[in-house]
Amino acid sequence: MSFTFHENSICSCFIWMFQKVRTITRNYLQLVGVGAMFIASKYEERVAPEVGDFVNICANTYTKDEILQMETAILRTLDFSLSRPLPFHFLRRYSKAAHVSKNSLF
């Protein structure tokens, strides 16, 4: 299984929105990123990866419970409001309307 991360992905937007409300220390930045990636995968993928896949991504630095707790913290902090209009959404719609390929965007 392989994962790709785009700079302007919805995952980075979740991290940015979470960081606006709560201070993230350097020790928890990776955990916040993994939690945001887990939420984004559920939000965008048809078949989302399991929590164990994210434990493997971070080389067993965090447990399943820690990732699930961070997921809960992010969702509660964002008040479960994940559908905010984000720059990435506008870019995706514009590129679709302009018939621009994904390769030329990223």
C-alpha cells in the first residue's frame, strides 16, 4: 500500500484549522498529522486505510489508541465542521472546469 501527500490536500487544511484553535507542540506535530491524515482518508477515500496502517506509517511511534484519541481531539476542536470551503476545493473545481490535467497542477 502506498500513500501520497499533496501540499494543498484536505489533510493539510485540517492541520491548519486545528492549529488555528490549539497550540501544537513539536512533540505532537507528527501525531496531529497522522490524525488529520486518518480523518482525510475517511473523508475522501472509498475504502479508507485502517488505523494499523497509520501506526505503521509512523514506525510504531504512536499506538492505535493515541491516533484514535487525536482523531477525536481534532474532530471536536473543529466542531465536526469538515466541509468548510477551502482553497483546494476551488482549485479542484476550477481545474475540472478548465479541463486542466492533475499533472500540470502538482
